Amino acid sequence: MSRARPLAVFLVTLFVLGMIAGERLFAPSPNNHFSHLAQGWLDGRLSLEGDPPGYPKRHDDWGLVTTLTLRDGDELRALRCRTKACEERRRSERVELWWTEGGELRAFSRGEIAQRQRTWYVTFPPGPALLFLPGVAIWGLAFADVLLTALLAALIPALLVAFLDRERGTDDGRGREHLWVAAAWAFASPALFVGAHGSVWFTAQIAGALFLTLHVITGWNARRPLLSGLCLGLAVACRPTMALAFPFFAAEWWRSGHRLRTALAFAAPLALIGGALMLHNYARFGDVFEFGHRYLDIRWQERMQSIGQFSTAYLRRNLECMLWLAPQLSSGAPYLRWSIHGMGLLLASPWLLLLAAARRRFPQRAGLIVAALAVAIPPLLYHNSGQLQLSYRFALDYLPLLVILLAFGGGLARRRLFAALVIFAALLQLYGAWNFQRAPGDIFVHHFSWPFSQDDA
């Protein structure tokens, strides 16, 4: 296997992402939450020093915990209840209603609360902040997280090419197929827009996808269980729902002889990382399973408290975001306008349709399918569509599994059709990503309810 091919893929991808990022490439993004989290660790803090950047006029996805000091001297950490029932009770009974850190709903009469103190947190899983630590230690909050995100994003197609070249070979045109796979991932999927923009949400998605790709590569035939468990653990530290990719390695372990030593080697780093995440959660929010999204100070708090962060009530609109949501045509430049909820994969990445032709049997097929389906379910039940996005970014949580399934399952047999679909999607994604970076007000329809009802937005 030639090392020049993956290196060339990495450099080309990085160049394109750098061109899209433009002058922002070497600057911190507007939402560099992971830099703040890393800086806090370096300073011995788990929260922000004060209010978040942009507060109170504009601040995105920071968590707010309020410490209430009561007249009798008791203290409790809480979140204001914002459901309609709480608002009605507040008006009728003249009380304040708060959710305590333990999940209990408490009512306080006027004057019962003597003091309130705000504490702000980064509410995202901390995995990417580990990658930020060296840069933040040197440059502080000026660390260029956009550049780091682009570097991580460029690694993924390079790793895919190296892996496919090794496992499938490059004879009979397979080498060209693998380059088209790299192009599909890098330029004809949500990874293009996400990889060029930095910011807390996008960096987490790219880092998670990178570690998931490494998990599959190292777990193939259960060859390197220790590394595979480490990579899955790091993926979970970026995107917790990626824990549901576990069936892939479980199938590989069983098929390769289900040896206890292999299972322990895989489980050890996974358990250590899981334990560290739980301790981090407990130290910040008093709950080993709470990463902090419950405390997001956002306009959707009422919906999250009334319906939940995950519910089948969100399924219809999320299916539309994932599959068929399309941009609007406009009479003037830039001629296409996207909803902030993005664009469905049937238009954004139509080459995925060739998964229907990926019917060839191979040992890892079942594990890849089960893992991809498992990881795909939580985002479809999530209260947020993934906005602000050019195409459905939550697909990156399982797209590495689908790409590998496509390659090994025979989905690349129709090479010309695959190439044509990749070119179409790449042109559309490049056009949208380029214009968004330079004129987001022109490219996006920012009304939260389009194309959904106001209740679904």
C-alpha cells in the first residue's frame, strides 16, 4: 500500500477546507466552548469564571446553574421551571418553581429565596477539549479551533483510503474507487460544511467521526482490541450516542473466537474513559449521566422540560431534516436559500442511495448495519434538528459505518453512477459552504419554524 495516496487525500482535503474557511482558518471560532473548557481545566475550574462571551445579548448553548440561598441558610443548585404548567402556577399562586439538581420540582414563596448566584458551564461532552489542551496552554482562548477542526476532518478521508487500500487492494480499479469514496466523504457529505467551520457543535461531530473511523479500522477482525476500545471511548467522549456503535466490535469479537483476553483488552480503556466522564459529570452537575444539556440557557427550555430532550414527538420533523428537506430557489444571488435546519441527505449526499446495491456478503456486514442503525436512532428522537447546518450533520455520527458498508458491500460496482452522484453533491455542498462562510444572511432562511410548524421548530 502506497502511503502517498492517503497523504495526498489529506492535503487536498485540508486545502479545500482551508479555502472555504478563508481568513477564519487561523482564528478562534465565535463558539469556541472547548477552548473555555480546556482553559478552565488548566486554571483548576470546572465552570466559567463569569458570564459567557456575548452575555446577555448573544450567547449560544451555555449551561446555567443557579445556586439559591434560602432565608433559613440552606443552599441548592437549580434550574428554573419553564413549562406552561409552572408558568400558570407561578401566576396563580405567586410562587417560583425550580428543578433542583436532583430533579425535584420545588416551589418557593416570594421572599423565601434570599440570594441567587449564576454559574455557567460548557454543557458538551469534554472529549474535544482534551485535543484543545496543548493549543490552549500555548495560545489561550485565541487558539485556532477552526484549523484544528479542519485538520481532524482531513484525516478521516485519508484514513478511509489507507484502510480500504489495505483491506480491498487497489487492483481492478479499486484504487480509483477508494479515491471516489474519499471525495464522497470530504466534499459530498455534511463533513464539508462541518469540517470548515470550527465551533463547539461541529468540532465535536468531526472528532467523534474521526474516532469512530479509527474504532472500526482497529477493530476490524478484532485485530487491535485495546486501540479499538480506546477509540470508541474517545468517540463517546465527543458524542455519547456513539456508544451504540458497540455491536460492531461485539460481532467482530464473537466471530474471531470470543476470547476473554480480547474482550478485556477492549473493555479496559472504554471503562476508564466512561468512568472519567461520569466523574466529570458528577463534579459539575451532581449526576454521573448529566453532561449539562438539561441546563442549556436557550429558547427551547420550555419544550425540553415539557416533552423531554428525546421523544417520538420530534421524529417526523427529524426524518424530514435527514432525508428530503430541500433548499428554496430564489430569483437573485445566491439563487439557493437553505433552511437553518439544513438539507436532506437524498439531495445532499445522493450517492448513499447506492447502499441499496451493497448486498454483497462479507463478515463485518451485520455488525456495521446494526451499529449504524443503533447510532442513527437517538438523533431522530432529539429535540434539535442539528441547526445551524447546510446538510444533516447528525449523519456524521454513523456515516463512517455506512461508507465502509458501501465499499465492502459492492455499492461501488456502478462506478460511473457513483462518481456522477458524488460530483453533483460536491458541487452543491461546495457552493453552499462557500456562500455561507461569506454571506450567511443570504444563504440561510433564519426563521426557526421554516419548514416546520412553530411548535416543531
